[in-house]
Amino acid sequence: VGGVDKHGPSVDQDPHASDADAGAGVERAGGMQPHRRAVVVMKPPYNLHPDLIACHVEHHVLLGFERYLLYLTPESVDAVLGSHTLLPWIRSGMVVPVLWDMTESQPHLPAWGQRLIYTHAVLAHKAQHVHLFMPDFDEYLVATRPGLDTIADMVRACAPPVTGAGPHASLQLQRRHVVADAPAGDGGASEAELLLQARARGQHPLARHTRINLSSPPYIKSMVDPTQIMLFFIHEAKAFNSRRVFDVDAGCMLLSHLPNLYAPRVAGASALSHFRENPEWSGAVARLLHQQAQWRQRLDPSLVVTQQP
């Protein structure tokens, strides 16, 4: 595998071109040439697990996102470029590793590095009307209204129509906690283990995550048009025109969050008392399973690697 690219791709580089001969590299943060209609921005993941990132990438490819910017600290580059599950997506041009070495902290500004990364991604796309989405890798965007298969469908159906006042600056998404169904012979496996087990079977990673917490107040996270944004806070963006910021109905789409990704699940635990089966959410998960099965039949099998070669 090739080393770090300190200059980034040229403007005429084909993002779909294979790096099989040259090796997959890492784009230097100052040299990105993003141009996609829907882009995921992933800050450096904590407890980096390449297979869990692959689960997240594949979900958002399923929804029609066209580029996945994966910010990496220098010490995590080798793990990602050496991953048999992520390397096919990197070589295809879908996943773009971005080296991020501005790791200093600001004691009085929580999550300072996250703010810098999100604001950097906004500036890198400043001249482009794209949907820029900043989830964590334990968060999955899901359509809760039937018939919305792609991110384009979701925005079209769930956001107010674009008017002469200009494009949407920010869509405010409700983040709801979800957990898997009660342990059934899995020894109280963590949510992460269940995601990986589902992926190994060719299922959607949320296959068993049918319980949702609708009683606690949701967090809000932003999906933005970078041409309309001044800067990013931890989860929400500051728009030039606050009247172009819209709340999205969770009955149309929401951001599902796995709050205990690495913690063993315990049947009957009081922490799970607010999670319930919900027909709308269960229906959304069932549609994802069906959509995933159809997508896997059409996909180039070399892109979804589930076993170490």
C-alpha cells in the first residue's frame, strides 16, 4: 500500500479510478477536491475498528452517499490502509482518508478538534451545493417513512421545498437511541459484535436493532449545505441565514444512535427500560434489510469483503 499523499489529487483526477497499481494513499487535509452531491464526514473514530467503519460506509453507500471522507490521525493510518474491509472502498474512490494532524486541544472549548474538522470540511466544499453529513460511526441515518430509499429521496420528502430565498442551510436531524432486541443465546454480546455478526451474514448491521427510545429528548445534529454555513459547533452548524435552518420530522427520517456500542448487553437492565418495540421503527429496519439484500445482489462483490484474505 502506498504512503501518505501530501498534495491531494489533481482537479482532473478520476475519483473512481482504481489505485491497484499505485497503492491507496491518504489525502492531505489541505488538498481535497470534493465534488459529490452527498458526502459523509467522519472525524477520527475512537477505538478505531476498521470493520465497524466498513459497516458504516456500506450503510451510507446504500443510501446513495457518493463520498465518505474519513479523517485520520497519523497513528491510525496504517490500520485503515491495511484493512482488508476498507481498502476496496478506498481504491474505488468512495472512501477518502484525510490525514489530520492538528491534534492540539483547547481546555475551555470542548471537542475542539471535532469543531475544527467539521469546519474544515465545510470550507473544503464551500463552493458546492452538496449535502454534507457529519455522523459518528455509531450513528446511522434511516428513513422512517416508507418509499424513501436514498438520501435524495429523504431530503426531497422530509425537508421543506427550496424557494427563491435560497437552498436549505441546515437540516436539523433528531438523534434517537436504539438497541438490539433482548439477548437470545448470544451471551450478552455488545452492540458492536452484533453489527459485525450481521455484516458477516450479509445482513444490514441494524438487523436486530428494533428497540428505540422515544421518551427521552433527542439530540440534534446537522446536515448542511456548506455554501450557507459560517462555522460548525460540536453537533450543530451556524448558518449565515438562520431562517434557512429547518427541523426534520423524525417520522420521516432520523439519526439512529447505538449508545452502548462496546458494552455487553444485559437482559432486563434498568438502562434499557426506556427502549420499546415501535411499529414505525421496526418497519424502517425491515425495509433496510430488504433494501440491503437487493443492493448486495447488484454490488461488485469485491467491494464487500467479510473475511481476512
